[in-house]
Amino acid sequence: MTAIDLETQRQTILHYWNHGVHSAKEIHILTKIPIQTIYYNLRKLEKTGTTMHKKGAGRPLIITAYASRTIGQYVRRNPTISLRTLVTKISRNGVDVSRETVRRHMHNSGYQKNVPKATPMLTETHKAKRVEWAQKHLNDDWTRTLFTDETAFQLFRNTVKHWYKGPRPTRPIPKDRTKIFAWGGFCIKGKTSLFCFKNIMDAKFYVSILEKHIPEVSNLMGNRWRFQQDNDPKHMSRLAKSFLQEKVPEVIDWPSNSPDLNPIENLWNIVKRNVEKRMPKNCDELVEFMVEEWNSIPKSTLINLVSSMRDRCELIIEKHGERIPY
């Protein structure tokens, strides 16, 4: 119903009220206006003597269904469009609104504005290889796989969102933020110890890390286990391949450019988020919190991540090698 129709109903009800007809049922019979609308307006007449809406403090909401569709079209054509530009464009259609009104409308319609999540590019060859790999390993027993990776933890990381009222809170962040690197592995039975370091990893250093942790893995998994790593050049070096061939029962092949397939990426995200919430003040605290949060990951999380591997394989096949939401 349009605003004009509503105003006509209000004026009609007011007319009968002023002429002594105060019964909602009688007005309904005479006008066919919905009975609830009549009751609503009669209550206002009894309380305020008028059927007019009480004016609020802010600008009235005037984004009609047509204006909403127009906004949607502009956003689909240009996802980076600003609120200021949206206001200018819809004003040309006779809709006079503020940026705050448009922002509120966008929020209520489910829109969010953020920087797109960066993800490695996939070529058609990558996609085909990912599907081939997923089909090959769809029915694997993932319970005997050790998933490994290295990552970087940044001091003064600032990604956790905060609720606030008033001005947006600030957090002083130094321009040069120190990084601490970490290597770790996990399986359905548990985790390796977290190895933290500052120097750049090369093939020789990588092998030294594996030498340190292979005994842990053997104690954890026995003699029948397999080792997972991505295709980083240092992982695929002759030195690393020679070591793995001699010390590891089996190394699983892995598709290139596929962090979404490796559940340890999810584990890193959990640890990084928990470390950031503790707001370490220096490198010593950063390392301390990294180790503590790594060690505190419950076994149920490890089980769920390992159990997700079949779903990941199925999704890769279903999406023809495209990225999957993991």
C-alpha cells in the first residue's frame, strides 16, 4: 500500500470520527477499510486527537521497493561503488536520502563492504590437477596422515573486530611489525611441538626441523603413517626429498596452489586469532602465546579437521577444481 492510500484512509477515518461515528465496526462497514487499521487510528485519535504520525528525530525512511531494486542494480554493476555515489544516483530518480539512510538500508539488506579475501590464482591446469588428485584420494584413510606447514605470526596483528559505541576505537601499531615463523604438524591423534624461528627457512634448515620432529611423530603414530607437505621449493629440494625417502614411511602427493585442501591452515587461523586476542607486547610474549595456544587446541578440533578431508575432496570434484570454502 502506498503512502497516499494510507493518508486517504486516515483522513476518511478522521472524517467519520469528527461526524460522531466512533465505532470501528461501523466505520469498517461504511468504508471497507481494514478493521485493524481503523482500531489503530481510533486509538491515536483518543490519545492525541489526530491520526497523523508523530514525527521522529531523524529523516523518515523513504527508500521504496523500486529504489531498493535500483540500488541493487548499481551495486551489481559496480561492487566498489561508494555511498556518496549511490546517494547521487538515486537522487536523480527523485529519491532524496542521506548517506546514513543508504548505509542502514544496505546493512538491513544483508550487504557488507570489505576487501575481497586474497586467494592464490588457479589456472585451468591447476583445477584439472586438483580434481584428479581429489578423485584419487577421495577414499583415503586420513587418520594416518600428518599434515604439516609453516606460517608467520605478526606482532601487533590487528584483525579481531570489537564492539563499540561512539568513535571507532584506535590501537597504536608500529610501522615495522616483527614476525615470528612457526612450523608444526598434526594428525588425528595429536600435534607435534611447535617450532618457532626468526631466520629465513631454506632446504637445509627445513630438514633440520624435520630431523628434530620425526621421533615425536613416530612416537605419536607408530610405523604406518604418511607425511603431507605442500610444493614449496624447499620441500621439493633434493636434500628434503632424500631425507624424507630415508626417514618417512610414505609422502603423499599434493596438488599445487591448494591451501584450501590443507586442514592445518584452519588450525593456524585458530591459533593466530587466539594469540592476537591476548595482545602480546613483545617477541618473547608472542612466542610464549604461540606455543601455549598451539598446545591448547583440543583433540576434538583435530578430529573434526581430519574428518573434513573427504568433504574437501568431494567439493573439489563438485566445483571442478575451483576454490572451496575451507
